[in-house]
Amino acid sequence: MRQCSIADIKPGMVLGQPLHAYYGGKRTLLLGAKAAFSAPLITKLQSMGYSFVYIEEEGTEEIVPENVLSDETWDNALQAVSRYYEKICSYIKELSKKRDRKSVDIMEMGMLSFPLPKSSLLRESVRDIIEDLFIIGKVEGYDTISGVSRTNAIHNHVLNVTVISLLIGSEYGFVDSEQNVLGMGALLHDVGKTVLPGIYEKRYWELDPDDQEEVQKHPLLGERLLSEARSISEAERQIIVQHHERQDGNGYPFGLKGKNNKPLRSPYHEANRIFRFAEIVAVANVFDNLVSGNYFQHRFTPEEALKELNREAGTGLNSDIVRVLSNLVTLYPVGSNVVIKRHSDANLMGAQGVVAKSDTKDSREIEIILLYDGNGKRMQPYVEKVHLVDDKSIKLSIAY
């Protein structure tokens, strides 16, 4: 199977992987694998905010995109996140309506008090993710995860950020207690958006200028929301409130500065300094926003996203954390579409294919199944191997 933009889906194409939605912690099957697309169905998925799906196509039958987590772990974690975030959002909507005030005003007046959902399922999810990543060790490197609807965008985002943050933490040799704090803070880093119901279900590029100003309140709102929760540690709350701070002190909400060094040892609260775990979540947050299409309407390829991170390294983001992530990210995920931009064989210029074997942090060799020639005509599928470092005669580009 291969990725296909919703804009490129045609009636009669066949879905490769099932599509699920998560509402209030419950999973709903939207469309099963092998389902054929119809015009009304394509329109429906577009209206739900899907950016792309995986489809079946001749020549790609053996290509199966693999998540860094098992299906069970991913599913349970997404349900736990959905349940936690949506219960808070639902209550705040109801309270705001009842008191005829904006939810932000209610919180700032100290009138927002209600029993928070239990965090035990979130903590269990963090432990399961850690086990999948470092004990079972299914996949080498971090592979971007399939496109999701607008409805579930925030839930997938915080889960992606958690996975990325934990992978980074492992590279620094964090012990289990540190990883559990880092993972929990990452899962909850956007919980403040539940206090902004009008913004909660939108992507950043869908916000108007007033919304964009309002959304900058979410780190502080999240910390305040959980300030009385005994189950959430002070270190975890500092991750939530500081994940939009910048190394140069121009971030928010406090304008803290970073030391721009390895995030190995520091207290969670150091005067005028960003907590080291918040620096990690900041990098993971920016990366996922770029590749997922949550922040910009244009989805960045992994390579494009890393270039953006490197531009921000040292001023906005911690340089060493960006370096570590750059070594973890899979540049050409399995199932992604690629175009040959340069090749020693002129007949292959512009040829299109699908990644069958991706690069890892230990190997930069990938395999591509070529399907279309430079004129877009179907060709007999065959495998082209490319070493991303050694083979200078070939240049590839991911096509979304």
C-alpha cells in the first residue's frame, strides 16, 4: 500500500488501512480496509479534515507501513488521551454555557473547579509506550504516523509528541523515573487547549488572528487546570507550562531562557531557565506540528521539517536536542511516495515510486518500488536501491 493525498483519491480506489475515530475515549470504525472509495465518501473524509490515507495499488501489496508502537498500545493510549482531554473539554463547555461567560474568564476568576478525570490510564499508557519502544523494540528510528482527521488531530498530536520525546530521552540515557515524568508531561502538554473549546478542535492554520492570540494562553491554562491535581507532579506541570518557551527568551508565557546544552541534569524549577524536559517536548512539538499538517496547511516532509528545526536551533530550540532528533527521524517512511529528481539514467528522471524499505539511524539505504515513469505512465514495477549518503547520482523528493 502507499500514502495518497485525499485530494488525489479517485472513486474506485481501495483503502489499505482501516480508519478509526476516537470520541470520549471510545473507538469508532469509520471505514474498514479494502473499502472502495466513492465520490460521497471522499467528500465526507475531506470535510472531516483528513489529509491523506493509505491505499492499495498493484505492485505495493507487500508494503505495510509499521508504527513504532503496537496497534494495541497505540489504540489504548489514544483512547486514554481522548477520554481525559474530552471529559475536561465537555465539562468546561457546559460550565461556560451555564455561567454565560468565556471559559478563560471563568478560570482567571478562580471559578473553575471540578473533579479532574483520573490520570491512571494515561500513566499506564506511558509505561506501555516505554515498553514498546525500548523493551520490545519493534522499529528503528521515528517514522511519521498516518494522517488523521481534524476531530482527532490534538489527540494524535500529543501521542506523537510523547513518542518522540521518549525516544529523545532514551538517547540521553534517562532512567525510567525520568522517562515516566517526561512521557506524562508530553501527553498533557496541550491540556490547556481544553479550556479553549472554540480552538480545541481546530488546527493552527485554521485559526483567525484573535484565536492565535488566545491559543498562546494554553500553557498557563494547562498548568492552572492541573495545579490542584495530586496525581500530576510539579515537574510534569512545568513541562506543560514551559513547552513554548524559547532558548533566546522570546517564548511564552514567562520569557524563560535556555542554556542550549545537553538536557542531562537540572532541577525542574531553576530561576529564569527552561526546564530540560520542557526543552525536549518543545522540539518534539514543533517537529510533529510540521510533519502532521497541524500547524501549517502544507505538510512538511521529514527532511523539510528537520531543516526548519535546525534554523531554530540555538535561538528557539535547544541545539543538542535538535541534533539528537535529526539522528532518529526516518527521512523516507515506508509507504511514502517519492519522485526521482536526479539520476544517472535519464530515463528515470521524474519517475515515481513508493518506499518499501526505509532508512534507519543505523542504515541510510532505502528501497523504492518504481511504479510510474517521468511522464506519469504506469511502468512494470521494479525495485531501486538508494544509499542516501553514498549515492550522489540520485536525488529523491517525497511527494505528498
